[in-house]
Amino acid sequence: MNFVIPFKPINPKSRLSNVLSEEERRKFAELMLIDVLNVLKKFEGKIKLISTTKLDLDLEVDVLVDPRSLDECINSELREVPKAIVMSDLALLNFETVERFLNCKEDVVIAPGRKGGTNMLLVRREGFRVSYHYCSFLKHLNIAKSLGFSYRVFDSFYSSVDIDDEEDLLELMIHGEGKVSKSFLEKLGFRINFEKIPNLVRFK
């Protein structure tokens, strides 16, 4: 299976700006990308990283700089199928989850995020076109139905958590054993506060 990973290196994860500086957010986004790559490299097939700007990282994968919108980039990639689109901020992703995802035989397999997005998308048939943002999971489901394609909703906690806000950081701290992105947060001083409702605190 060939994989495509969209990535935005400039001012990433703006919703974390209350707890991370711009430089910390940039490094954190890069480390989450590395966590995702560490999983996908265990599978056969090519990995293409599509970055909105030039990327100064040695990731040992093909990197394409493309400033176009996410939809335009991915739709260009879907001219050749089968192909799996995996978001770069799925820091909890693991081998078993991706293996189950790839073993689904439907024309379109959609792994939804907890907030209605599309975290992973597997397309096996020509003609599918993406429409990300604004509850893309439902839009992609309807697109598959309208085309008469077989489809499956892929249910997994580990693929549903995309790290966007402070609540998501807590999930990474709890479940992210062995992830370089979690180690980075720990080095910054983040700890889980178990008093009453668990939450995240940062010690300077």
C-alpha cells in the first residue's frame, strides 16, 4: 500500500498556542509526524509526505512541496489508487491499528476523528474525491454512497485521536507510551494531575 501524509510545518497546531510556544508547536508537530512515520515504515509500499513549504528534516521518505489546498493535493494523489491518506498528528497510531485498517476490503475505508474529521482514508477505486474540513467524515461517507462504492467506517480509538487541543495532549500523555512526541511533552514539564478529574499541568 502507498501512503500519503499531508503536513503543515509553518505555525502548526495553533489551538495549542495557550500551552506551547510557536517553536515548541513546530517541534511537537515534527515529532508527531515522526511517530506516524515510525509506524507506516513497517509496511510495504511507498510513503509520500506532502508539505505546504520546504521541510528541513531528514525523514527518509519522498517529500513533495505543494502549497495548494489540502483537497487539491489529495485529489491529485487519488488519480492513482489504491492509496491511504494518513494525517500527521495521529501520535497514538500503532502497527496493529494500521494493519486492521489496510485489511479492510471495501472501496473506501474511513477512519473518523473524534470531532468529525477524517483521520485516515483508504481509497481502492478511481473516481473518489475528498472534501476535508467541516465534518469531513460525513462528507466522505456521502461521497462514497453517491458513487455507489462499497465503504466501511473504521472504528479505533488509536486512529481517532488527532492531537489538536489541550484535551488531546492528555490522551497522548496517558496512552502514548514509547512515542517521541510524548517524551517531548515530558521534557517540557507536562505531567498528569490526578486530583479529581485528570488534567494536564506544565511545570516550568
